Amino acid sequence: MEKELVFGHQNPDTDAIGTAIAYSYLQNKRGFNTEAVALGKANDETAFALAKFGFKEPRVIKTAANEVDKVMLVDHNEPQQSVADIDQVEVTHVVDHHRIMNFNTTMPLFYLAEPVGCTSTIMWKLYQQYGVEIPQNIAGIMLSAIISDTLLLKSPTTTADDHEAVKALAKIAGVDYEQYGLEELKAGTNIAGKSEHELINLDAKSFDLAGKKVRVAQINVVDLPEAMERKEAFLQAMRTVSEAEHYDLFMLLITNVLDSDSTALVIGSGEAQQAFEQAFGPVKDAEISLPGVVSRKKQVVPQLTGAFK
Amino acid sequence: MEKELVFGHQNPDTDAIGTAIAYSYLQNKRGFNTEAVALGKANDETAFALAKFGFKEPRVIKTAANEVDKVMLVDHNEPQQSVADIDQVEVTHVVDHHRIMNFNTTMPLFYLAEPVGCTSTIMWKLYQQYGVEIPQNIAGIMLSAIISDTLLLKSPTTTADDHEAVKALAKIAGVDYEQYGLEELKAGTNIAGKSEHELINLDAKSFDLAGKKVRVAQINVVDLPEAMERKEAFLQAMRTVSEAEHYDLFMLLITNVLDSDSTALVIGSGEAQQAFEQAFGPVKDAEISLPGVVSRKKQVVPQLTGAFK
């Protein structure tokens, strides 16, 4: 059977990489011929999870059409979050938990999206539906993905399905999910060893909002004041990237994974800044406190989309 | 719970109406509060199937936002095939078997598409997945939808899943699907009592192909020469509608449901006509024979999409 690549979004997180591995395994069991790849290097948290469950980091690709005609997407659908040449290949399968935006196909396809906290929660259900047994290491990486996306079931994106999946997968993986979950999240919060430029690209997504180019980056920390000591350097890096990439708005969400609060740094053109303030209130010195905000998908993007209309 | 409307596409066929009824029943069993409606009057075939299984024709709506905030779509996703004010409501669920095009949401949603012959085949699987028993009349209307979309399992869109669903649903509905299927298809081929204008609108869909407005209508017959006696009147009706609606191309596919061949009538601007001929070969006197072509979705739209690129 013709080979297909399976991958998550650019700036991959544990869901993007972990669910790609899980989907590739599932589809191969069902008779497809797939390879899980990634659109970037694993971040610290993902590297920790991959190592814990004995996986090597997937091969990194930037384009797909040079290797295959067909691909399967997990954890994203928006073209600007995918391989650079996504319009040159046929997308045959998508499993995702985001809104659908600018995703167009010529042919009918398999597309499963559910408004749950993590793509791996949907994947866990697909394994059951297709009657494929989940190996221990696959259960471990799916568990890691759900812990990551839901901040250990604390994000407002978390659903009953995510809770159920975490319990079931932790059992198969043979770990205490609360203990392992804290270890995993902490592994992703070491910002001391990274430049501001690296940090603002670690988990960043671009959105086209009513014609405006909006970038929303997020970093997880355990010590917010320590991160804010680097505020000016963050802003400088955000300005440099915004100029180069012509972003109308750049928002950096700095999230404390222990208490589920965030502070955001924001820069943008007058009009875009105005839309941002309409959604979230006044920004002072390029900074705004966002208590309780931890989810870009549920607590940031819809609000911005509404304000930019 | 807040009420939601469930509906299929404009110019509804048996899949659009039948699957809306089946999905509304399923979702209500799962705790939602929905009503199945239709975006147009049932055609002869659908009316026959509804009567056979004891359903009243669903209420017809043109807009949704005047009644509800949220809707569920079946058998379509492209906005121009939906209610006129689709951008004013939130789409919470989609079950479909078409390509995805210009379908954008602000929020994550449930979206299930599979490349099978009929949306009711996916619906049949959803009933099993959710563990909801299928009543006899719902089985009958889902069976009718699959017979309609696959031309009694003869269309090239037909998959193994469609075969399986037809057998299972016929058993629950208590009918011989081959005998009932022919009766149902024939009920939709009576063109004698309808004007050309009615016929070209009966099962017609609009597509935006690289900026061109393309209309593809289809009628089912059992006697192709009898239909072609009305060729000039069909062309006149197509020209009138094209001018009013600014279509760049209007194609009427006249399909013999007994031998699975079609003849198409085609009118369009120079550029659009050229793209059409690139896809299907030369059109003579606005007419082209398309042996073996019965599926707009699989044998017409992808080919046109490729040619219009």
C-alpha cells in the first residue's frame, strides 16, 4: 500500500507528536502504510515523555510532497500550521480537536473532530472503535498528550471524555497519572536555558483573523515573576519576529501550570491592539494579567476572532 | 437544553432529509433537544420514502438564526448549500460524506466525515457506537437514503460499509432492499409532470471553483431519449437561471438509473466551457454523452475542480 505520512502541527507539542505516533500505529494495524513524522523538534516536555515511554523523536520534515502523495493530519487542520506544501498533497484523514479554518479538499475524506481537551482522547476512542489493542508505550504517549493539553485535567477545555481517557490510559501505561503528570509538566517549564527567541517560538500558532495576521505563543512556567524578569527581552524578540513576519498582533501567554493563571505580553498595530483590548481589556506597558486563562484554543482564539470581526 | 435544528443541504434529496431525521432522533436520545427540518420540499423519491415509513415531510426553513443559535448539519458543509444565514449561527455538529470547502468555525465542534456512499451509512455506525437502538421507521428512511445516494449500490461511490449498512437496515426495516430500492428510485424518475425549471432545480448544487460559480444539477430518469426530447426547453431554462444567478457554468446531468449512464447538457462562458471540455471532452450542441457517470461527487466535481484550477 502507498505510503502516507502522519503528522501534527508546526512547533509541535506533546499532542502533535504523541498523537501522530498513536495514529500511525493504529492505521498500520488497520492495513495502511504510514510513518509518524514531526514538523519540528520535540520540546523539553515532549522529549521527556518520549524518553519515558521508550520512543525516539520522530523524523522532522518541512515539506511532504517530495516524499508522498497523501498525508494524514492530527491536532490541526489550518494550512498555515501544516507542512509548507500542504496544497501539493492529498489529505486523506484528519483527527483533530480544533475549530476548522481554511481547510479545503478536492475529495471526500475521513475527518473526525470532537470538542475535547486533546486529540489523544479522540484517538483512545478510535482504538476502541476499531478494536485495536493499545500497547503500553502508545498508552503512555497518549496519556502524556492529554496531560499536556489539559494541564493535568485542569484546563477549561477538559471534558469528561478526557478524564475517562486519562484513567484508562494510565492503567495500561502503568503509571500514577497525577505524579507522572506533574513530572511531565515541570519538564516543560525550564525556561532558564533558552533564549527569548526560542521561547516565543516553542509553542506558537499563527491565525488569519479577518485578514489580520495574528501570532499567539504560549510558554509554561512554575514561577511567573522569574519569567517576567525577562519581559523587555521577550518584547524585543516579539518585535523583531513581528517585523520579519508582518504580524499585526503578537501575544505571548505565560502560563503558570501550578495555579492555572497567565500573564500575557502583547504588541501590535493600533487597530489590532484595539481589537485585542476589546476582547481582554486594557493592556498596560505591553502587559496584561489574565487570571484563570490557560487555554489558547478556548480562552484566547475565539475571543480574538470575535473582536477582529 | 437549548434547542438546535438539524438539516441537510438545499434542494434536499433523500439523504439530506432522511439523515437529518435519523440524526435528530439519535441526538435527542443522547440528551440533545433537536428538530429535523429541511431546506426545501421533499422531491418525489423522498416523499415516496417518507410515506412508506410513516414520516411527515419535515418543516421547511430558509434561515435558522431567527429560531435558534445552534445548528447541526448533515450531508453538506459548504455554506452556499446551507441556510442563507449560516454565518449567523454556531454549527455544533456535522456528519457528512463530501469534500470540505469554505467551512470555517470559530469554535471546536463535532465533525465526522467519511468517504462513503451516503451520510446514512455513517449515521448507522454512529447509532452502534452510541449504543442507541434503531427503530424500524428510522432504519427504513436511512435505508432509503443509501439506496438513493448509491443508486441501489451501483454508483462508484459505493463502499463495503454501504453494502453492510443496507443489509443491516433492510433487516430492521423489514423490507427486501432490491425490490424496495427499485420502487423508490422509479418514484423519483417521473419527469413528465414537471416543468424544465422545476427539474433543473430538483437536485442542484452550486460550487465555487477557483472563483467561478458552477451549478451542477442532476435528474434521474428511466428513459433517456424521452428526457432529451425536452433538450431545447432545458437549455432555455438553464440560460435563464444562469443569467439571473450569474453562473459561469451550468451542467445538467441526466442519469438513467437502470443502466447507470448519463447525458449532460452544458452551457457556460468561454473560459468555463473550456475548463469543462478539458475535464470531459468536447461538448457538441451543448450536449455530451458521459457513459458510466452517475456520481456528481465522485465523477464530476473533482474533475471540474481540477480543470478550473
